[in-house]
Amino acid sequence: MGTLIHPLIENVSELGPLNKKAVIAAASAALLLSFSSAAYAQCGGASWYGPGFHGKKAASGETFNENAMTAAHRTLPFGTKVQVTDQRTGKAVEVTINDRGPFHGKRIIDLSKAAATALGFRNRGVTSVCIAQQ
């Protein structure tokens, strides 16, 4: 018997590995949206930054602090609070958008060192997350 992800998707095991991942990602995003009052939700890659930027001006004009719970996003307005949930572990943190980025591949958010540490992926460098506006 296959894994029931959604009533319209009854048997994921019949899908190829790439399609299976796409269906699971889409179902996760839909689930996040359906149970959240979030005005904005997005899933994708996350990385972190800090050393080399600490004490310098962020795109918002404030001084970047690698020990604060902040993040860079390409389009969300500065000051926006988002919940970031690591899809591997289920751990979640709230961060404030104060910078622009990431500008690498398909990553959707760059977290401060503190946020990456709290989520538990600092040593790995990257992870998969879903973000939802608070």
C-alpha cells in the first residue's frame, strides 16, 4: 500500500524518484498553507552567513549582527517576521528580514549564524526549509 499524502495522490510509490520528491514537496507546501494563517509561504534551500559580514551594514541600513535572529530574503520587506522550519528536523525559529539575498542557486533565505545554530544546521551549511510570514 502506498503512502497517502493527499486524497488526490493515493500512491506515491508508483512515481519515479524525482516526481516523488516533487509531489512530497508540493504536498508539504500545501499542508503548510492550509494549516497556517500565513500571508506568505515558501519552501526551498537555506544557507547561513555571519563571519565577514558581522558589524557591516545590511541592505536595510542596520548593522548586521551574526548573533541576532535575522535573515536575508530577496523580496520580503525589511522588518518582516517569518517562521523558518527546517524540513529535516521540524525545528522552527522566528527571524526578522533585514538584508537581501541569498544570491546563490535556488536558495530562498540566508539566515544569521544564530538562526542556523538554533535550527541545528550550522555545521552542514545548508538545509531545506519552509518559511511562513508571521
